[in-house]
Amino acid sequence: MHGYASVVPNGSIYPSIYPVAKHINIVFVEPIVAPDYDKEILIPLRVRQEEYRIIAEKKAEEVRLALIAAQEADKARLAQIAVEEANARQAAPQSVILVPYIGGELIGSYGYSNAFGNCVNEPGVNNPHDGTNPISWAVTSQVPWIGASVLFYFNHVAVVTGIWSNGDIEVRHQNSGGAPHRYPRSEIRGFR
């Protein structure tokens, strides 16, 4: 027999059993059902992945079409520049100025270099007034003449004021602090 022994006042030993607990409330718990991993996790994940893939493909196609449009625009712009250069060459004076070597003498006048201003605003610059920079202007001649606009290989323009007997070009220009006003022909892209 289980239980505890206790001594009663008359001295006898009676086994006594005490209940474990009184008034136990029984709560029934719903059985735990394991989630359906495929249905609740994998299938929604695959659906989202497919949605993202479709969005990414659409964006990639938009970027590809934008690149093609930009390339076509560049080709059209380059073709327009080529046409403008061809037209300018036909319209430019084609006479050759012969400069005899006279020991480094200057035919024309000395130029100048102004540190301030804007080179396209120099009086006498043949500006196409299309809002572009001088680096994109069409060359109309490879032969210099006094008063011609000098187009450099960098984004700058000047006006020819003189031609040296060795072929150097004397210019006047703005926005060129510390720059010379005499340039060798090798630094010049052409004239217009």
C-alpha cells in the first residue's frame, strides 16, 4: 500500500492516502498538425520567384530597347555630322595660302589669351549656334586663313590672327588662363 504513515492520538499507526490534487481542471488540447511544407512554403515561394523573374525579364527588355534606341540616335547624329562636314567642306574656301619661310616671321598680328569669358563668345568665332560644344563642331577646312575659327582636339575654339612661317597658328581666345596664343599645327583639329 502506498501512502504515508501517520500517528494518531491513540498511538496507533494507520496508513493514510492523500489524493494528489483536488479539483483538477482538464483542458483538452487540439492535436498539432504538421504544416504542409510544399503547400504553405514551397509553392508560394515558387510563385513569387516566377513573378520576380517576369518583372526582371521585362526590365531587361526595356533596358535593351533603350540601348538600341540610343545607338540608333548616335548613328543618326554621326550621319548628320558627316553630312554637315561634307556640306561645309564644299562651302569653305579651298584656296591654299602659301606661306614662304622668312625666318620665323608672322603674317598677320599677335593674338592674345584671356583667362576669363567663354571661348565660343570670342568675336569672330564661326559658331553654328546649335547649343553644342566646339569639340562636336564640323571642320570645314584643313587650311588656315586669318579670321578662321580654330578647332582644337580638346573642347576649345579660337580665332586665327596670324600664321607663322613654320606653320604655327597665332590665335586670340577666351577662357584659357595661362594658355599660349601660338599653337603648332599638330594641336589643331581643323578650321571653320
